[in-house]
Amino acid sequence: MSIKVMIYEARLAFPTLGQPEYYQGKKQRENDQRRWSATGIIVPGETKARRCDARGIPVGEMVDAKTLVDQVLLEVAREKWREKAEALCKAILRDPKGCCWMDGDLKPQYDSYPGNWILAAHRNEGDGRPNVLDQDRSPIYMANGELYPEKAGRLYSGGYINLHAELWAQDNKSGKGLRAGLLGVQRAARVGSAFGGASRPVDDAFGDVSDGAGAADDLA
């Protein structure tokens, strides 16, 4: 069982959305796959989300994203582990490697983590490329993982995205866990400063420049 959610205007961190990569940059086991990744920083009481139907289409009312993710993870855990679900959820939430959902206070070294909650979503290369879209729903990456030339800078760490994810409970030879599958990312209208201190370039800061026009003409 899995449940899909759409999270609106989460702040993006650690994106791997062009070419997929191995976890920690190298293949560690024979069956390891490269993957795409996106981490959403969620502000409790501010970031909104909606539950999706089986096709992945958002339905119902907009609710608090932190509350919805908590509810959905408990639902998938109960389906998988029945009466042991709550105890297992508590244990898994304490293990960053076993859970897609983390209290940002546990990693204060990362920009904007403290005080917020973190959802890390991944998609294995064998499952096919996730949707990575601009505001107008046009693709940002080509099928080969290269950026469309005009899309450079559209997505960056610190920017805002709409994050489409599928939440599920894992119980296999790799252990028990709570996971988020990455279905897609869309650039949101809200603009955020890039992490690391650099400001994001803003196209609208420039006016049209005609042949022979000078700066003073633009400011007059």
C-alpha cells in the first residue's frame, strides 16, 4: 500500500533531478541503482498539502503539510504492521537512514532545517524519470537528463517547489522503514534565496535594451 501526496511551496534542498546518481556518489552493493532525489523543507503550520487519488491527482481540501505527512505515514504503517505500527513508527523516526521524514532540529548544520520538518524523496533509475516541470508545466530536463538551455537556474537549492511524492512502508531484507518515492517536482511561483549565501538571479530586474539606448533612458 502507498499513498500519494502533493506538497505545495516546500523549499528545495539536495536536488538530483538531471542525471541520476548513486547514494553517496558510488555503487556500494551489486543491486544498487542510481536515483533521482529531492528534499522538501516543510514549515509546520505554513506549508500546505493535499492528499492524491490512486492516479496521483490532488483531491480534497488543502491542509497543513506536517499534519498530513504524519497521518499518511501512520496509515501506511498500520496497513503494513497492524498493532505494532505506532511503536515501529516511533523507532523508525529516530533513524534518519530508515525514514524519509525527519525533524530538522536533528541536523542544525543545514540551512533552514532547524524548526522545520524534512521530507526526502527518491526514485530509482529503473522506475523511469520523475516529472520535473516549470511553472507552466513545460519540462526542465530533456529525456537524456540534460537541461533545456532556456531552463538553466529554474531549480536550485533554496528555491520553492511543489513536491509530488508517494509514501509507503518498507519491510524487506534491507529492513523496516518509511519511504517517500519521488513522482515529480514543479517550480513554484514563490521565490527563495539560494542556500550558501548567493542570491538567485531575477530576470525581471532587467528592462528591454534597444540598440542605442543607454542606462539613463531606462531610468528616466
